Amino acid sequence: VEGGGAKAAVDATTKVEGGGVKVAGRRVALALAVSASEAASLATQRTKDAAPGKGKRDGPRDNRNLYLASEGAIHEEGPASQGVSQGDIMKRRRAKEEQALKLKNPNFFISKTRLQVRNVPPEVDQKELKKIFLEAVKKRATQANPRVMHAKLLYDPTRPDADGKPRSRGIGFVEFADHEHALAALRSLNNNPDVFNKARRPIIEFAVEDARAVKKLERRKDGLKQKQDQYDADRKAKG
């Protein structure tokens, strides 16, 4: 559609007379498209604006980052679902159900920097997983300098492989230092048929965390740091 025609189509949907443009009895809303780079910039800016403490908001503060709950979701009837296996569709349904159940509890929140990834092939170890996510960000944002704080895979000790080692459960977590890089990795890798394989594509979303467990871990880290600082001070005093 030419530029003038596209604008005319958008204008037609906003007209009050005649009820605008309807498809199957429902009114259609249209907007002018932007380029891929513009869309990525706008999306990143929206997440920055929605973050706690960033600018004025009309609604309540989103201290649990619930605005990130839909990141990674694909519509089962949309173009992104084309070629997706039935097995992956069922996994995505279960993942969303699990997310929704956890978020009913006010103690749970969505991490802005930690991603959960499903469908990790057994041959991909933690080092390779970290590499995949770093390269995805660098490819999407060539000037970026992303840092992965840790990459972790979950293992099943009850199912050893041929070497007697626990098998990977195909689920991993990757935490970035910055939210923007985590978001870029998710949007680059999620449902991408070229990353793992076409039958089992990456299923990625922002991880749901338990605030109580996070605080407990922080207290433990603080305690260890205090002990180390005291040990260093004692050694210095003796030396």
C-alpha cells in the first residue's frame, strides 16, 4: 500500500460515521507501520518508561514487573505459530499456566534481567548456552556490550546418561547485567527455528522469582561478604 493509501485506510477506521471499518461485524483498528529498527527502539523505550521510578504513570506502580508477563508469548493462530510443533504449543500453554499460577501469589515477581529458556538440546551445556545468548544480543545490537552474570541448566539426577552423569532437563536460566540486553536476547531467540531445531524451538520468557528466596540469598551473600571482609582485616592486622 502506498503512503497516501495507508494513511487513508487508518483515517477510515477512526471515522465515527458508519462505524468505521468492520470485519465480520467487528470494528477494526489500524496504525501506520514502522521499520524493524524503529519498532525495536520503541519497544525498548516502552520498557524503560514502564520501569519503576521512570517518569510519571497514570496507574499504580508495577513493582512486580507484570508488564513483562506477555514477553515471549505467541498467538496460536498468528503468523509466529506457523511451523511450530504441537508439542511446543502444549509446552507454551503449560508455561503460561505456570506463570499465571505463580503470579497469583504477591510474593512472586518477574525478573527484568533473568530469562528462563525451555527446549534446550541435551548437547548444549551451560557454556554454550551463555555463548548463544551473548551472540544473539551482539547480532541484534552491534554496538552493545552485553554481560551474562550466569547461565544455568537444570539436571535430573534420576536419569543418568551413558556416562552416568545427570541428564539435562532442557530448561535453563540466563541472567544479564542489563534489562535491555535480556529483552534483546529474548526477542532474537524466542521461537527462532534456526537456534536449536525447527521441531523444538526456544521457548523464552522473563523468569518468575520468589521475593522471599531472593532476599534470603542476598542476606546469605551479605553474611559471606562480611566474614570475608573480617578475615581480610584480621590478616592485615596480623601482617
